[in-house]
Amino acid sequence: MRRAGRYREDGPRYAYFPVRPTDQARDDVLAHVVQTYFSGSAEQAVNALLRMSDTKLSDAELNRLREKIRRARQTER
């Protein structure tokens, strides 16, 4: 069952607000995309993102990604 969003009246308009927090909705959608289009492979999804990126990653961004990968490896053990 789909829940209706919250809203408030703003004159003749309605302003709608999401029912779920944005972070939760984003995580759910991303998990669905990875499962559907990349057969559940995070590696393939990351490779696709890197290929389509039209900007270079800064050293700081690369370092943050390395740290997240390092932490993910530790959690697997």
C-alpha cells in the first residue's frame, strides 16, 4: 500500500513533503539500481560512475574513497 505524502496548503497550491527521509529513500533506490542493472555488483556500479564522470576526482575525494574502501574491508573480516 502506497502512503500519501504529507502536505500543507500554500494558497491555491499544495506543498508536498516526503514520507521517508531522503537518505533512506536514496539508499533504497541505489540498492535497487545496483541489483537491477549491475547484478548486485557494487564494483560494476562504481566503475560505471567513474566512466561517466566528466570531472577528475580531487586528491581529497580519492583519499575519502580509499578510506571508505578500507573500512568496508575491515567490516567484512
